[in-house]
Amino acid sequence: MPHRADPFLEPGAMVRHPGAADWGLGQVQSVAGARVTVNFEHAGKQVIDCAVVRLIYVGDDPRVL
């Protein structure tokens, strides 16, 4: 079974990369399976493999009730 990104990651979500704080704030552009395209303020558009990296939500985390 192929790995899928966090189901709450959707276009428009604001995130940070846990291993690249200098990339700044990022906005999810698209999600395709485990691949999430994020536009970061200091690193531009990056494709993140969510099978390897768990992005950090900025603001309210929709996974927490």
C-alpha cells in the first residue's frame, strides 16, 4: 500500500519544515500521495516526501481535538 500524506494536509495549510527552520513559513500548494508541494517564504517551492518528513502545522493543528 503506498504511503499517503497526512489527510489534514491540504492546499492552503500553513506549515514549517522541522529540519529547515531557515526556510520560514510555508503554504501547502498541492498533495499527491506522500508528496506535498509547499511554497516556503525563504526557500521557494519545495516538494516534501511526507513518508520521510512530518511537516509542522502553524496555528491550530486540525489533528488535535
